[in-house]
Amino acid sequence: MTRIRKGATVFPSALAIGSTMDADNAYLAGYMMGSEMKALGIYHDFAPVMDCNFEDDKPLRTNRSYGTDVELVSMLHDHLHN
């Protein structure tokens, strides 16, 4: 969820980015968000990094993770940090 709405870009949710199943999309979105945060003087982001959208095999109703597939979430995360 985007907390800053005035004067900042509202990016797609992690779930929307994950649904593309494209690691380059995850990287580019993260890069753009980080660049914009830096321009705004924000140097720390406490957002979830490796959330997976499940709990006891029951999907949660949230869009802050890349999805329900652990391998997909892991792949997108690994691509962000390489």
C-alpha cells in the first residue's frame, strides 16, 4: 500500500507486479520506488520483503505480497537483490 499519495507516484501493488510473473517488472518497480523515495528524502523502507500470501493453505486477502507461490515470491525477491 502506498502511504504517500501527494507528490509521489502510486505504484501497482506487489500482488499486481507478482501476477506478471516477470522478475524484471519486480526489479524495475522496486528501483523506481527506491529512486523516488530517495528523491523525497526517505532512506528507510520498513515494507515487507518476503511475504507470501498464505496462512495454513488459506489465501489471505492482501495485495502486499507477490502471490501465494513460494517459488515465485522467492524468485522475484532473488532477482531484486542480484
